[in-house]
Amino acid sequence: MVKDQEFLKKKASYCLDLAKKLGATDSSVVVKNSVSETVNFRNKKLDEANRSDDLGISITTYVGKKKSSISSSNLLSDNLNILIEKCLETTKNTPEDEFNSLPDKDLLAREVKDLDLYDDSHIANNQKIDYLKKLEAAASNDKKIVNTESSFTQNKSNFVLANSEGFCDGYKTSSFTASSVTVAKDEKSMERDYEYSSKCFLKDLDDADELGNLAANQTIRKLSPKKIGSEKIAIIFDKRIAKGILSTFASAISSSAISRGTSFLKDKVNQKIFSDKINVFDKPDMLKGLGSRNFDSEGVKTDTLKLVDHGILKHYLIDTYNGKKLNLKSNGRCGGTSNLYFENGNISFKDLLNSNSKSLYITETIGHGSNIVTGDYSVGATGFLVENGEFKYPINEITIAGNFKDIFQNITLANDLEFKYATNSPTMLIEGMVVAGK
Amino acid sequence: MSNFFKKSDLSRKEAESIISDTLQKCDDGELYLENSKSESILLDDNKIKNSSYNSDLGFGFRAISDEVVAYSHSNEISKNSLKQSSENLKSTLKSVKGTYNHEIPKSNKKYYDNINPIEQKSLNEKIKILNDVNDYLRSKGDKVKQVTANFLGEQKSVEIIRSGGETLSDVRPLVRFNVSVMVEKNGRKESGVYGVGGRQSYESYLKDENWKSVCDEALRIASVNLESKPAPAGEMKVVLGPGWPAILIHEAVGHGLEGDFNRKKTSAFHNLMGQKVASEGVTIIDDGTIDNRRGSLTIDDEGTPTEKTVLIENGILKNFMQDRLNARLMKTRSTGSGRRENYRHIVLPRMRNTMMLSGKQTQEEMIKAVDKGIFAVSFGGGQVDITSGKFVFNCTEAYEIIDGKIGSPIKGATLIGDGPSILKEVSMVGNDMMMDPGIGTCGKAGQGVPVGVAQPSILIDKMTVGGTKL
């Protein structure tokens, strides 16, 4: 069982009290417990069962404008005593930074809404096994599938965030995740693909058959890929790739990248960075949302932000430290975005496929090719050639490249947004990128 | 050396008896205990941004029967917690009937000293070096707009207790010193990164103001990139410089030669043992035994002494890298490649220091042999799709080659290739093998472990360069 709020709060206040006694002018602490159980299947047989119980604490102490932090998985009092003592000693020896401080008191979250983030139901390992049996049966139906690896994880977490300004709150969250990775083979090639479902509530999880079928079909259709020539061509990003464009956007507008001057979006607030029709929201209070939260990792309240309004950048993602540096108030984004998404576009998926006589539909990218200093983008890719709205054949061993400043201005979105991850995008068309192949 | 049972209500004897009882009918398994201490001190934007210390303690209990692995971990070393883990393992492996394999090779060799690098340099000394780095780089001219530098240090003590009470232990120091610099000229921004590290004290890497050469290298890369033009797009010849560019070897063939993917037949290499997978003259080894290297280990995380494993010899595939589980199922022996990020994770076969050995040609000969291509000197990261064999890596310093001469620097581009065929495209192997500076971390199944790479300059006849210039 995951530890209750009372236990976590007791540990938190012990640390705050001790830090104060040892000379801290301010301090904050996070205590977190996470219990997860995973069952893995391979080729329709049990492969691995894994249980983990993680308890951890992290403490930040301030002496005036000096700051330092420690973390540990050992919560016994004598260990905490040693660590907090060490933390204060380090704090006193660390140079001052005028921007170091706890959040402004009036920005702290006052009420904790029930966002429906915790499901009390427990799925025992033998029930996980039943689900995985069904999933793997579906996934290995076709003879071309030569290997299946599937997994079911139940995670229950609880945490408390407390600081010396009197903030002390936390809540339980749960997640149930099923995934399947399949390998398909024919005379010419071997390919791998996957499908996945993750939900706060067990009953919302995708059906096992459906998940297995999807994983298998997505893999089989990749067999016998071709390599194409190098050219400038319209690119369509599948939803699971399109969300990555939003993640890069989020790192480029984080207040730390802005205040350090290491982002291509510095000084772009109130400027048009996307095409006219693009709206981007970050909405923390979605019920059962995978990125939902009541407050950020400093305890600051989080409101919904319309980050991009008709192509115009409206906000950075601001935490306390970088906010003070930029002379802006924290908007509760320490630790990043919550439920970040592009609002739907106004054409259907089908019309998007048809909008060019020839395009590339990308289902996977590999490599870390996003540079937020320059905005340059270059990654390896796998996908399909689309002609007149039809998937013609699979392609691989190509790269796609461009610069985000241009990419953002050339995005068209379909109207098929789903909330499958914490960051979500409809299917995305981008004109003007360069494909390198043969 | 950590005494894991000192402050616990669990005695070593009691632990041994729970371990032996749990594993008696299993094929393999062990209790893995770990105590790690780590620090991070970061200078950024003219200030010490972060000084943090982490202490982590816990165990992972593993039982294996045939192909099935049961694992349970906790950060509470107590009688109750170990018993609960034992129950978890037993409930997964209900009717086991294996024979525990007690055999584990022994060695007295050690590849690093038992030190705690964090304690060997005071906080004030570390802060002083970071401030010196900042002042030094910012004194190099107005174009330097941002400097980030950090120290990462760790001491990890591990103990492996096997059924019957056999105990193996290791204390592993690890440090890394990194500098990143951003420069700006005429409104254009570029960055450069460099670092050093390994399993020694900070001082071994930073003495005689060696930190200055780390700064110089980061600044040199950033400055080169200020002059870079768009990279070409398409298939062409590629010359790779020596050292760190060997992450090509790591991605292109290293992962594909790990035992688990080959036992499961999901690697593009699984049916190529004994066959020619690389040009003649290409020999690749994975070596855990080089003194003080980032990827070296005295024993792996299952207690097996590490070794120098020949993967490809003169173009022929010779060995996969194995942990105990995959070795047993493939009827071979562990190569001492069983590793885990920490006690929260299961063991997987992983690389240590992956190296292509020197050949006979010079880098000049390679450049001369290229009419149109690129010369890649430094890289960011890479990634591979094990099954299709396709891999990428990102250049952070590269130049065009025209008519046998090095031309202008080109912008960071991704290079993509096919693992099983790329080494057959190697037409020259240089005589200048070099180790990387000690900064690599390899990710697999969500676990990061420190690794090393090495290679000489090589000429690859055909690779796709992912630039924007058609």
C-alpha cells in the first residue's frame, strides 16, 4: 500500500522543523512514495514480474539568498539528521544568488480540487496476466508477427510538498498502463512497432484485443520498406510524433531557456510565431488528465494558459527563480507544462492526406535532433509515402530536416485531437521540409 | 566498503537464509545491495545555480526460473521488507524446479581505486574552479554569451549475495566535468559542449589547469559552428574523426550485438554469427578492463568479472555480449556484461567500452579519397532501432569535403545508416585510434549506464546525411 498523507506530512514537517533549528531561514521539502507492479509477457508467456516500492525525500534549504538541496531514499531519522546538517553546511558555503527564494506567498495554491486522479481499484498480477494473454493472442494472430513483448503496470503514488511559508499539501495519483511491442518479418525485412494505453482509471484502459491488433497492424504495414530520393516534400506527422513538436516548443518557452538567452523564441512574446489558425493551450485542471495538477512543483497555483492565440505567443512557462530574473510573476509552470495541446484544426484527417498529391506520413522519428538554441531540426524517420490520399508503401532510412522558425509557420492541423498523453496534437501537416534519402 | 546490515534489524545471516530459501529451486538469482552517494554542482548564467547531494540506499531481489524473471526492490533494508520481497518472488514463480547455478568466475584484478571522489575535493575548491571557468571563457571576447559548467561525482558501493551466501562486492567511483558555452555573432547563436571524466578523482582530470583545455575545446566547437552553412542532404561519403565519433559503432552494431536481442531474435544480427558483417580490417571489441575508464567495471552487476570481449574480428561476427540469464539460455557464458542503472532495475546485457581497433591508413588519405562528402569530428547523441537496424547520430562539428579538401563547417545534421551493412561500407581504417574523453551515457529500456567508446578515423563509402541543402 502506498503511504498515506499523514505519514508523508509528518516526515515533511520533521524536516522543516529541523532545518529551521539548524539555521535555515527558509526551506521546502517533497516526500513521495510510489508503488508499482509490472507484469511483462513475451511470446504469450510470462517473462517478468516486478514490484517496486520507492520512498524518497528532497529538501532545499535557504540561508538568506544562499541555497542548496539534498535528496535521499533513506528516511530514517538519524540519516535525515545527517543529511539536513550537511545540506545547511553546503548552503552556507554556496555563494548568494539574489533571485533565490520561495514562491511569493500570494501565489501559492489555496484549494486543492479533486481532479479525479486516483483510482482505488487494484488489479492483481493474475488479472494483469489475463489481460496480457488476451492482448498477446490478438497481437500474434498474423503469421508475420515473430515476436511480441507486452507489459502491464499499475502505479499508485502519493506525495506531500511543504515549505516554511506554511504551504503543506499533496494528493494521490494512479496510473494503469498497457503496452505491446511487436516484431514482424518477411523475406526482405524485419520491423518493430508498438501501441500503448495509459489511464488514471483502470476502467478507462483500452481493450486488450484492440491494443494487440493495433500493435500488430502498425508493425506489419512497415514490412519491405523502400528508401526514397532526397527532395523537398510535404510531411504529415502522425499524432504520436506531432506531440513532439509541442514538447520542443515548450522547452523553447521555458523561463530558464529564456532568461539564459538560449532559446530561439527569446523576446517573441506578442509576436506571431505560428500560422494564423494555431492555438495552444496548457490546461492543468482536466479531470483524469495525465498531466493534471493542482499546483506546480513549488506549490504555486496553476491556471489554464492560452500559450498561443491565433499564431501569437502569449506566455512563457514561468517558475519563481527565472520569473524574478525576468521580472515576471510565476505562472505555476515550475516542472513544465500540464496538459499541453494544440486546439483542433478545421479539416479532417482524410482531407489532410489529400491536401498534396504526394506527401510523407511519418510514424516514428529517431535521434535527438532538436536544437532549441538555433531552432534547427534534423532527425531520422520512418513512415509511408502517400499519393493522392492513399498510403502507397513504407519508407525508412531517411532524415527530415528544417528549422522550427519555418516549421511553426507552415503547420496545418487536422480535427482529430485525442487526449492519449499529457501532451497532445492532432495529425499535423508541415510544408517545406527537406527529406534526405538516396 | 558499506556495511548494509549495520543499522538494520536484519542480520547478514538472516538475509543469507532468506536468499537461499527463496532461490533454492530457481536457476539463478541474487540479492543486490547498493549504497550510492552523488553530488552535482552547477554554474550557470554567472552564478552557482545548484549544489545538491543525493544519498540512495536499497536492494533488488531477483529470482530466475527458466526464462522468467521475478524482481522486487525496496529502499528499506529490513527483515520485513526482504521477507515481503521474497513472498513476491515466490508468488510469481509458483512451481519452479530448476537447479541453482552456483558457478561464478573469480578474479583479483581491479580497474579503479576504492575512493570517494566527492570527499577528495572541498566544495569551495569546486566552486572556485567553476567560477574560474566562467571568468576564463567570458574573458575570451564579447561573443561569449552564456557559460554552463558542472561537476558530477559519485561513489557507488554494491554487494551481491548469492544463494549459499557467496558474496561479491565492488566500490565504484565516477566523476564528470562538463563545460557548455553559447556564442553569438551578428544575431546568430551557436553552442559548443565538451567534458572529461572517468573512475578517478576530479584532480586526475583537472590538474595543471587542464580545465582550460576543456573550456578551449567547447569554445572552439561553438566558434566553428558560427561559421557553418546548411548541411547537404543525401547519400555521400563520410569521414569520421577518431575518438568520440565511435558512438557510431555503439549505435550501429553495439546494441545489435547485446545478448537479449539475439536470444529473442529481434536484432538484425541474430542470424549472422560467424558471418562477414564488416569490411576486412574492421575489428571491434567491448572491453570492461581498461583502467579508470568510464565504462570499466571490476565486476558487473551480477558479480561476474568483466573482460575484453571480441565482437567482430577482421570483419567476422565472433561474439555477443552476455549477462548470466541470456548466456544460459543461449548455452554460452556471461561476458561480464550484466549491468543495471541501480537497484531499482533488472540486469540487462550492456556495453562497457566499445572500441574499433586501429588499421593502417591515415586521416589525410581518407580526406583525399573523397570528391564530395563530409568530415564529421564531433557528435551529440545517437539512437538505433534494433530490429530494422537503422541508426542515427547527430553531428555537432562537421565540415564539407570537396575534391579531397576540407571545406566550410556545416550545420548540425543527423546521419542515418543501416547497422548490419554500414561496416561493409568502411573502406579505410585509420592508424589513429583514440578513446573518447569519458562523457558517455547509454540508455536502454529506461536505464542509463556510463559507457566509453573508441575508434580511429574511418572512411564510410555511403551514408545518408540529413541536411537541408538539396
